[in-house]
Amino acid sequence: MTRSEAPSSSEQTTLLAVGTKKGLWLGTSTDRAAFTFTGPHFLMHEIPSIGIDTRDGRTRILVGLRSEHWGPTVAHSDDLGATWQEPEHGAITFPPDTETALERVWQIQPDSAERPGVVWAGCEPISVWKSVDGGEHFELNRGLWNHPHRTEWGAGFGGAAAHTVLPSASDPTTIHVAMSTGGVYRSTDSGESWTARNRGIGADFMPEETPEFGQCVHKIARDPNNPDTLYAQNHGGVYRSDDNGDTWNSIAQGLPTDFGFTILAHPSRSGTAWVVPIKADIERIPPQGQLAVHRTDDAGASWQRFSAGLVEPDYNVVLRDAAAVDTLEPAGVYFGTRGGSVYASADEGEHFAEVLAHLPDVLCVRAAAVEL
């Protein structure tokens, strides 16, 4: 398979990728205020996952595609979407002995710079996959697939999703996975075995409010400097763990609601994270119809509300992967709504500007600083 060469230039650019129910849009900006977009790429394909891999001196965009006719796969581009490559027989294919088929790729996560070529994927049915060739081909993680809990994992409202894969940058043997429903699982032996790590996370829809597993964890994120500190947005509850997921404590005090879908951690500063609260559990709209981002700078001890530049009222939801943060200083924060609006902030969420509008439902947003 041939790959396109990425263009080179000394100018640094922010790449913003937006996946929707009906295609992919790619934007570039040198000031994170005015973006130039191309798209739709893959029109009429659902794009539930995107990964931007800037390792090895090139920019590779990986997208999880789902066509109602052709089914799901992973495609990649090395030239900012000018051309795309797809494996002839699919990047992710279940082995025959599993007697199952891929439904959706929920997560694409490049590993750390110390492990170039390694890319992780979380899928439906609930499964984790690893690539060692930059995301062109993936192998099923048998440790999670053969877990004795698997038959009891259920489907969230969107489906049975392994929606978060968090490899530890400091320890190549440690990986966290979050799923809906099932909760958080951790491996400390490079994925050979997995243990449920949900102590303290609530599940008020189950007979036992804090079970060993079965929680509907919507998203988790890792602190950039302390790999043992994790944040979680649950189906009811916002939590922090300071012991690598062994125990979780609520940090929801000060938020208008503890329900939501996404959580982001700052790329370089400890203690800073963002959530987008949603009114639970039946209405599923922003509180009072006023969309806002909430940020903590003290690891959840307090929260600030930011809505400058956001349309009010807005009754649309931000889904679990429809938000992202870049690695610039100050950090940029980006999110898209089910109403098709995409917002960008160059000051860590304090002010937003709408950079795209009238799209199909936004499912996934990713941003990265790239060299053109």
C-alpha cells in the first residue's frame, strides 16, 4: 500500500477534524480563530472516531468509518485529506473463532511518542485492538475479549462501546479502557489481563449502587504529569482517581449537574480539566437550555462556568468524543454539538467562536498542532 507524503513547511498550523453522522470536515488555522475547511470527506459515512498522529515527523489522520452499505473500517490520510487509503480487507476484522463482526470503531488513540507506530482502537462489540504499523492493520486484544465479565457488559444508548483507550505515557505496561456499559478496566501487563477498576463510581440504575463493574462511564481522561491521576465523567457523577483508578472520589460539587458525556484533561498542566454538563436524566439538554463549558484548575475542588461566544438558548448535547483540546499554550478547546455547530477557543475555554455550523450531528472532534 502506498502512502502520500505530508507537505513540509516551517509554519505551525492547528488541524481541526470534525466527524459527523454524514461525513468528515478538516480545518486548518494559524491563529485558532479563522479556519479554512475542506469537506465533506466520506459523505454519507458515519465518522464516530478520529485520531491525529503527529509522531515520526508527519501528520496522519485516522478515521473510523461506518457505511450502511459497506460497513465499518479505518481509513488514513498522510496529506491532510487530499487522498485516503483503506486496507483492502478492512483494518479491523474479527478472527473467525470469535463468530462476530465489527459494528463500529468508537475510538482511535495513537500511543506515546516513545512507542511510534502503535495505535489503539476501541470498538463495538466491546473490544480493544492494537496496531503496530500506524493504524493500517489491527490485532484483537484477546485478554479483554476473553474476560469473564464480557457476557455481562451491556450496551449504552449509543451501543456497546469501548469508547476510551488510555495508554500510559510513562509505563508501557499500563492501559485503561472505559466502556458503556461496563465501566473502567485496567491492565498492568500490556493488555494480557484486565481488572475492573470502578470502586466509588456510582450506578444508580443497578440494584447495587456501586458494583464491581457495570457502570456506564461516559469518558475518562489522564492528567498530563501524574499518570496515576484520572478523571471520569459518568452517567451521573464526575470523579477523580489519584491511585491509577483503584478508587474514585466525586468532584461534582460546584457543577450545575453531574451528568454529561465528555471530559478533557489539560495537555500539560496538572489539575485542569473541562466538562460540559447536561441535565439528567430524561431531558438531556444543557441546564436551562444554556450551553456552557465548566473548567477546574484545582483538580475538581472548584469549577468555573464559561459561555462567552456560545449561542443561547441551545438545547443540543455535546457527545463523548465531540470535544478536544490541543497542545498549544494556552491550550485550545474545541467541541461540536448534535445541532451541527462547532466551536473553538484559543484561551482554554474562556471565549468561544463558532467555526462551523449547520452540519449533521457532530460525533467526534480532534485537534492538533501540525507542521505544514
